[in-house]
Amino acid sequence: MDLNADVGEGFGRWELTDDAALLDVVTSANVACGFHAGDPATMLRACELAAARGVAVGAHVGYRDLVGFGRRFVDVAPAALTADVLYQIGALDACARAAGTRVAYVKPHGALYNALVRHEAQADAVVDAVRAYDPTLPVLGLPGAVWLKRAEVAGLPVRFEGFADRAYEPTGALVDRRRPGAVLHDPGEIAARCVEMATEGHVRAVDGRVLRLRVDSLCVHGDTPGAVAIARAVRRALTEAGVALRPFTADQRKLSA
């Protein structure tokens, strides 16, 4: 099982979380690419920290929305979105290569991530961007998302994500962040459900319904209060349950070497 976290989400002198501490725990890092958060120096530093720890670097691409932290839907034209995503992957890959690693996968951020569950035009736009940059790059997203279906048809390697600290609707969608209980905070509760997802392949929705999920990677949000403690609790619980942790891109790297 892979354990990922969002990092590099500061800007200039402002830092959102302790990236170094998170990167001591996780196996993959979704690095902000400057559109929803991050700047060149922050991106380079995140890549350096990840490379030093053997953590896989993923391009955490989003809408051009620094003020809204990328959590507001943007009705951007597909061609413009393709260009925006292509730009973000390339910028982060330059930082990654300078740090001695490379971008190993692509994961959309925030409102873009949620829009791609059903928005067909934007789904195609993001798939086009990844294919144009590197058709061997794996893409990471929510099981059942239309963009992952389009990505698979386009020949991109597809991987599925479960969320450690987010509540699920009975449909399998994430509960809207504006609703109470959408974000979980108790490390013990979060760790227990991660073990359930990793070993049983299911998670409980907000109504108690059991949802079957294929999960290749578990996400801890870097901006969740107590993110480092949560990530440590999750890693400890998974290890104690006999779940081996490694980047989900490990086999892909061998195939493309």
C-alpha cells in the first residue's frame, strides 16, 4: 500500500504544514505546482526533501486559484485547462529533476479533483495534458471517476485513491467540505479505517453503509490540522496490521527504466 500526502502548499514565507515531518512518514508526495499553492522555491524544496527520503513525487495539479486554494470550481475552457495542467507538470518535473528525481505520477487537487469525477470535457482536457507530457505517467484519482475511465481508454496507467481523513457519501463521492463531519480529525479513528481499506477493501459511508473500494494509495491531507500525527498513526497501524508500505509507482518505474 502507498501512503500519500499533499506537500509544498505554502507560498513565499508562509508554510501550511511541516513538509519535512510528513515526508518522513509517507511514501508518495503530491507537490503543489504553483496554481493552487506553492511557488518555484517551495516546489524545489519539496522535491529535494522527497528525493532525500526516497519518496515518490507527484504533480498535484489544480485550477489557477491561489486565493481560493484551488477549492472553487473554475469553468475553464478545455484547451486552456490542458495547457494549464501541462505547464504545471513540466514546471514541477524541472524542479524534481534538479533535485535528482522526477515526477512519477499526476493527481488533481481540490475542486478539479472533484470536478473530474463527472465533468467529461475537463476530464478529457486533463487526460490530454498527461498524454502530451508523458503517456507512461500514472494518474491517481477517486474510484469511479470519469476522468480515470477516459485515462484508461487513452492508455494511461490508472491508480485508485482512498482518503484517510475524509468522509464518504453512500455514492462513493467525498462529503462536501462545507458540511459538518466532512473532514475527520481523530488519529485513532482515521488509522482504523485506513487498515480497513487496505486489508478489507472497504470503508463505511456517513450513513453506515459499507462501500467496496479498490485502493492503491491512501491520502492524508497536509492541510488537515494535526496532519503529521495522523500520518504517523496511519503508518503505525498499517505496519502493525502487516501492510507493507511503498510508492505505488515503484513497479511503474521499473517498467520504464
